[in-house]
Amino acid sequence: MKLTTFTIKGEQRLGTMAGNNKIVVDLATAEKLAARREKRSANAFYTDMLTFLKAGAKAMAAARKLTKTVDEGLGEEPKADSKSTHYLTKVRLRAPVPNPAKLFCLAGNYQDHIEEGGGRITAQDRETPRVFMKPPTTTVIGQDDNILIPPIARAIDWEGELAVVIGRKGKAIAAKDALKHIAGYTIMNDVSERQLQIKERSSNRPKDEWFDWLNGKWLDTAAPQGPWIVTTDEIKNPQDLDISTFVNGSRKQHNNTGQMLYYVADIVEYISAIITLEPGDIISTGTISGVGATTGTFLKAGDRVEIEISKIGVLKNNVAASKK
């Protein structure tokens, strides 16, 4: 099942994909119609993605059943009724989880990415992952939203990544149980400013350079996500997905999630040892080789970035200049 957040006529709605991904099902509206037809009370968890995810397995099962019923009624040539169903071309997809409470990212989770930056794999690289966070309220954007380049930026880079969406609250989760806490998977671009320097310094200490790197991850619009969440019943093994990033149609990145140094289950175990994971939290699992910094090629206004992950789809964003 593919879960979406979309807007139509200025209103944000929760949906699923049907009709070979040509139709968006408005779950709240479809549920009201189904409840009336079946003479039952309507489920109240279709208001938004966080509410839905917090409702857990019951909500997932209900949405899957509802979507299947609607999908079967669409026929071979699916037609939207503009009430409970809409053509994908008539709605605007948002980030699947527009307001995650926490957004985690990994640095250096693929050997080829570490080595393309001039590093060498060490024992420590395989012992503990490097986790950082992005501020979700200002970085998260969705399909076809603009990646903005502010005046302070000098080297905006792309990083295509598989992102994990938490579906079940947990603390100190064992790796063997980790996938049970995942609702599904989406795509994220860990947009990065590689040469951030807000003010001149007399000298750069290692910690200064590290914070410049970290702060360069925090720019507004620096976490595009989408186009939807693919639930775990459709992706049983997150370590067998191909990732490709295209800039203006030219493929820059290509690898497989099986090459992660830390698998999804290991990442969930590590992070949940530190902090409680909650439904709707996002974990972006690190990028592969082929980033712009390797060749000194960075994003500019007018560029288009497309990140494709097998079994999920394509995340598409244009790049534009920002006045501030």
C-alpha cells in the first residue's frame, strides 16, 4: 500500500494510491461513504498521517481493505469521481509525513561514499553509525516543492537516500524486532551545503569545521521527501533496493541498499537505545557515492533533481534561488 499526504483545493488530506498509481483515494471521504453503505460508524483516524500512524495496525488493516475495495471498483480504465477519488495529476503531493517530530540522518553509511570523499574505511566505521538530526519543521518539503538556495549558500549538493518511517513507538528496540516498528519506506534527498561559512574566522579548528558541516545540513528545504510511503507488506527486505539520483536527466548516483554498512534494523536498534522512537519519526539511512562534491559540481537555480528507488518510485524537485 502506498500512503500519501496531498492537497486539493487548498485542503490537506490523507490518501492512498490506486488505479496503477494514477488515482489518489481520499481516505476520509471514502471511509464516510463506506460507513454509510455498511451502516457502521466511520473510523476517525484518517485525518492526517501522524494520527493514522499512531492508530497502528488497526488503521493499516482498515486502510488496506478500504483501498482494495475502491481500487476494484475503478475498473480497467480507472476514472476518478473528484470526491473520494482524484486523478494524481489534479492533486499536489506533499511530504508523506509533513510534520515529523524527529528527523534522523546517517553520515558515512556506504563505503563507496566514504571513499569518494578521500576517506578510507576503518574499524570504527563498522562499529558505530554516525547519526545527526535535521530540524523537521523547516527542512521537510514534498514532491515538486522547490529546493531553495539562499544567499549564504556556495555549494549545494544532492544525496539520494532511503528513508524509514517509524510506525510503532519503542525504546531500546532489538535489531531482531526493529522491522516490526517500521510503517514503511520513502525517499529523501539529504540536501547539503558543502562550504558553509557564515562569518570569517581567524582559524578553523576541527570542531569548527565539523559544525560547519552539520549546520550545512540545516538549510530550509534541505530534506525533500516522497512521493509516498510504501508500507512494509510491499517491501519486506529494505536491503535489496536500487537507488539512483539524476540531475537534469543525467544519472549521478547508483547503488543498492544492500551495501549499507549499517542495515535498517541496526540503525533502529542504535537510535532507539538513545531516544524513544515514535510513529511518524523519519530515519534517512545515508547516501551512496556520486555526490556533487566529488567533482565540484553543485546545484544551481533551474536544476531538477530526481531520486529513484526501486519498489518506491521517484522523488522530483526543482532548484530555485531564495532571497534570504
